Amino acid sequence: MEIILEKPRKYHVSQDTVAAFEKIILSDPHVRRLNFSDRQVSNLVYYLWRIADRSGRRTHLLPRSPATGIHAGKKQRDLFVVSMGINLRKWMPFSFASGRKSIYLFDAWPSIHDEVKELILHWNIDNVFLSSSQAAERLGRSVSGCHCYWIPEGHNPEDYRFCSYQDKKIDVLQFGRKYDIYHQLIAAPLERLGKVYLYEKEKGELVFPTQEEFLDGLAGSKISICFPASMTHPVRAGDIETMTGRYLQSMASKCLILGHAPEEMIGLFGYNPVIEIDWDDPVGQLRSVLDRYTEYIPFLEKNYQAVVENHTWQRRWERIVQVLFT
């Protein structure tokens, strides 16, 4: 199997998630890297797509993929790509390569489903693994000739750290996108109580500017606020409620999660690993949890063990290999 890699033109924090999964895939001795370096060609494909998009016929200018890579006496070629949403430059080798083509797709929100379907058909993509169960179900019903599977997000335990419970100095953390409705209810009261509450001050601003600061900050946090994108960004996510990496990152750092657990997450864990928000008294709930924090240590340890044992990128890759080769 060959995995298609592309050096990002501009860094974004979401690339860390893609890179974490790619690292595990590349550790598989049966996988080799395919670095596509012809940026002029990939840029051409990208701009042809955007021009065609304006005309309402997105794929008619794009090169088509060869129909098959299976020849007499030859082993089938397998191509794999990990993608945060649609990344035309990264998918572009599908235009020219024959063989079985598979994608692991994050952020498959309803707004891009039509584009995903067009590209699947145009480039003869055989398998799409999606981080959302709802997206996998919907695309699976609407695209013939392609198999869609739900493979939840994972994490790499060795990439995270945690402080002892006594040494955690950050009371409440809301990293990444914050849920403004909840934030407005708790920010001022937490400040009056003298609690350390960290969150993005401006839209798009990182709470921790570097990866090392992020890992240290998460390790030193008692409570991590987590809501699905369907609540924080409903225009983009629509009604797709999915478990994102922030839940797993928080549990791997032994943070207690307050927020809302997607139904698919409860099914995966076999219990609810999230303390659901008490909307009748959100500040009182936070005070109570912080005052009784040591009582939650068995629950924190249970979450940590569940994540390390069952929800790693290694586990996810093993499942994908099982689907593709058995």
C-alpha cells in the first residue's frame, strides 16, 4: 500500500491530527510513502476545480482516473490518503493512478457531501472511511460503487502527558472552538471566584501558541469543556454530531470532560465518559465539581484506560487494514 503525503503550504492546527494518524500508518511495514511533488500539476487541478465549480459542473475539467489497476499476473496497487475535508491537491494523484483508492476523511460536514460524491465517482474511489457515523451512513446510501465505513477518530497515547491531580493548576480549559452560549454563562462568575479559566480570546486565536505549550496546558488542566461541532458551529456541521479528537486528547491528559457527549461516543465507550452540563445551574455545577475534584479520580482513570486501550490510531488503522485485506 502507498500513502499519499503532501507537505502543507500553510500550517493549521488540524494538520497535527492528520499527521498523528499518518505517523501510525507509516509505521506499518507494508506501507510506503508516495510524495507527490509536482506542485504545478496539483495547483492546475485545484484551480480547474474552482473554475468549474463556478459553472456548476465541478468535475468536467478535471482529469479522469484510470478505471482499474488489476492486470493479469500483477498485484493490485493500493493508494491511501488521510484528508481533513476535501484537499484537492492531496487527492490529485487519484487523477492519474490506477488501482484501489481509499480515503480517511475528517470533517465530512453536510455542506461538502455533494463535492465528495462527485470526486468519488469521477476518480473511481473505492473506499471512504469517515470519522463520523452519520456521514458514513448518508454517503454510503447515496454513492454507488463506493464503500463507506465509520472509523472514529483516535489518538496516540505517547504524544500526550498528564500532571498529577494535585499539580493541575488550570481549573477550566476550553481549547479550540468555544461554545459561546456556555462561555458567557461561566466566564465572569469563574473570574469572581478566582478560578483559572483559559479560552480563545479572539476567534481563531490559539489558547496555546505551540504544540509543547498545548500538551503542557492540557496536562495541567482539571476540567476540559467539550461540545460537538453541531452545537458550536451548527452552520458548518449541520446536524452531524460526532466525537472529535479533543475528547480523546482531554481524556489522554486525564482531564475531566464537561460538555455534551455525542451519541456515537457513548456507544463506543459503553457508558457516558462526559459530565453533561447542568443548564439550570452551570456555575454551581462547576463549583461543585472543582470542590469535589478528587472524588472524580476513579472516573478519570477509567476514561484514561478506555482511551489508551481502545481508542488509539493504532486500533483504527488495524480496523482499516482488516476491512481492506480480509
